[in-house]
Amino acid sequence: MSPTSPVNVPKLNFIKNYAGKNEIKILNNRFRVDYHVEEVMLLFFRKQGSKPIVLIQPDGSKIYPRDANDKTIEWHADTGYDLIKIKEPMPGPWQAVGKILPDSKIIILTDIELQADSFPDVVFQYEVIKAEARVVNSNEVIKSKMFHEVISLRANLYPTQDPTQDNFGTSIFQLGEFLDDGKGLDERPRDGVFTIQYTIKTMHGEWIPNYRINAELFSRELMQDPITVVDSPISFTVLPAKMNDAGEIDRYHNFMFTVDDTNIDNLSLLFQGTIRFPNGDKQTFSVEGMQERRIEIFNGEYGLFTVDMHVFGTKKDGREFHLDIPPYQFVTEEPEIDYIVLPEMTDGLMDAEMEGGDSALKVDAEPELPVGFIIFINILILSFGCLVIWLFVLKRDIKNPFARFFKKKDKNKEDSEMDFENEPQPKSEELDNNQDIDDSPDDILDLSLPED
């Protein structure tokens, strides 16, 4: 079956049973099949992990899973349910034996019809679209949550294989799976309405929407008319910060975006986004209507900048749209610093010009320090650090290197004083001492007169 050509897909519809009901409730594990039913599909939910059920026909004969022959009986036994399809079932009362849950239903099946929202004729690249799908019979939605648990519903885009289109030769684009879980854009869980949100990230060209419902015992698909995907109407330009004539670097990068308003209302546009800086910081922005579509991004550092943006607006035909623009990235680098040309290099400049070389020689702005001087400074700092640790951390005293010299000098002084005391005294001193010792009354002159 070629997905690029119209096909007549057989529809799957429920037979109306018991006053227009699509489902037959089980009463005491019993149900009845009418005589005009050509095919029946039975869906039983049982206790998780229990054995498959056993069917008892109106004549008392039993049908087991092993009796499936892919001709008249098809049987899929899962861990929590049994899905059985029987062709030309025996009319009358049937019975199911097993650990069947009370919510199990009997589905009398010939064909199932799948309905889905139609795509717009023209969509933009990166447009976000919400769509709904239903499994119905005669416009009656099947709301059995257990039935929805055994089917899956997916959507795809097939290229038309038109050589004149840009998407010629591309592969199938998978849009995603419809869900009925009440999450995301799905409004209510288990209401029979399956919802999907997908982003058109395909090449522009013609595509055919394809919806497919799958179950273990059947599968059907629905194809819609071709649609056209056109380029996104939003484009971007970045003017990085530069160095001006004064030698200073601009403080902001200019991020600008332009709009192709051929198919859209320019006044209805709303831009919302986030800027991620090289250091991980984030900045949000919002531009509405005809405001200046230019954003100044602070030039605080160099590296990778990322801009994420969502665009909301209205087309000229009145259809609203939402674009999820892919991240736009740009990289900035630190500018090179101009070197200083010293006057002493005039001769070198002249030589270079004569030799056809560069007319400007690059000279380091600051001379390099000698290696020996750097080593000396490091040794000095290290010595000072060791001295501080010795005095204040270890609390040790520093011995006086001249203590031995001063000690020797003091000892010599003491020895000289002892020698001086042992020497003999001068003779003058001895005479004085002798005079003191020999002084007697005989040496005194008597000048007194006699009494007579």
C-alpha cells in the first residue's frame, strides 16, 4: 500500500447492541451473541498475572487459547487482559471463566472508525499544533478506558515524492503518539478523546498526514489530504560588540530578528524567550506588536550565547499559530590587544620595510623580569616565612652567633684581675707600712720644761 496515493481503508465500526449500546456488559460472566453477528471481538480484563480465561459456547464446548488457529479464532493473552476475535461465533448465551474484573466489556466488532482533526492546508516550519483523535461508531465515541489501554494511536507525515518539491526523497517524519491521560494538552483523562501536540520540524514541501491505530489483533490507518510546509517567517541577525575608535569595546551585543509578514499579521506577534550566557546565567525578554525587534545582550564575558524563543501570532486568514524556534547560538571571542611600537625600533621598522616584511613590529609592552631576580625574591620570601614559623609557631629562641666570642673575652678579663692581685706591692708602700709599724715613743721629741 503506497502512502502517497488515496486508498479506501476499511472502517472498523461497532454493531449496535441492546438499544444502541456499543458495549455489552457482562452479567455473572455471561453474555449473549446475536445470530446476525459475523465476527465478535471479546476484551476481558482480569487480575494481573492470572491465567487466561476459558470461553464456554452455548452448546457447552470450551475454547482455550491453544485453540487459536488464526483463521476462525485469534487470541492474544497479556498479563492483565485477553483479546479474542472469533469469526462466525455460535449464536446464544456464552460464558467466560476466570478471574475477570467487573469492568470488562464485550465488544461486538466488524470495523472500527478512526476520526482525527484535519491539518491546516499551510503550516510553518517549527509550528506547534494540537490535534485530537477519536475511536467512534456512528459518531458515538468509545469511552471504555480499558479498550484504550490495548490500542495505540500514532501520527506521521509522508512525503508526496514530488520531484519538484524540496522534500523529495526524504524519509517519513514521525509526529508522535496520541494520548488520553489528562496530561499536557489532553483536557480530561479516559474520556475517549486522544490528544497530541507536535512540532513541524520537517523540510518545507508537500506532506501527507497519516494516522494509524494499532492493536494486537487489528490495525487501521487514516490518510488526509496533502499539506504544504513553508519556511519559518522569523529570521535572526547578530551584531557582536566591537572595539571602537577610542580603543574601548562596546558593552552590548545586538540581537535582531526580522519577520516575513506575507502570510501573518505583524501587529499580532508576541515574542517571548530566554538568553543563556556563557557562565550559565539566564535573562528573559518579551517583545510585543511593533516594538523594536532588537535585544541588547550585555557583553560581560566571552563564549557561547544561546537564545530560545517562542512566537505567538495570527495569520491573515485568522488562524492563530505558535512557533517553537530552535535555539539560536553565537560565539564571541576576546579581541587581540594591540602591541606598543617603541621609538627604538625605528631602525628595525625601516629594515623590515626594505625587506618587504610587516611595517609594524610587535614589541612586548612590558619587559620580562630576569629569571635570577625572580629566584632570589622567592628564596627571600621562603626564608622569611621559615623565620616566622620558628619564632611564633614553634616558639624557639635564636642563638647569638657571637655569644662564644663575648664569653671568651670576659674570661680573659677575669684572669687578668686575678694576676694583678697576686703581684708584689711597690716599695714606697712597704716603707710607709714599716713606718707605721716601727713608730714608737722614742722617736718623740720632749719639749717640756723642768719644774724647778
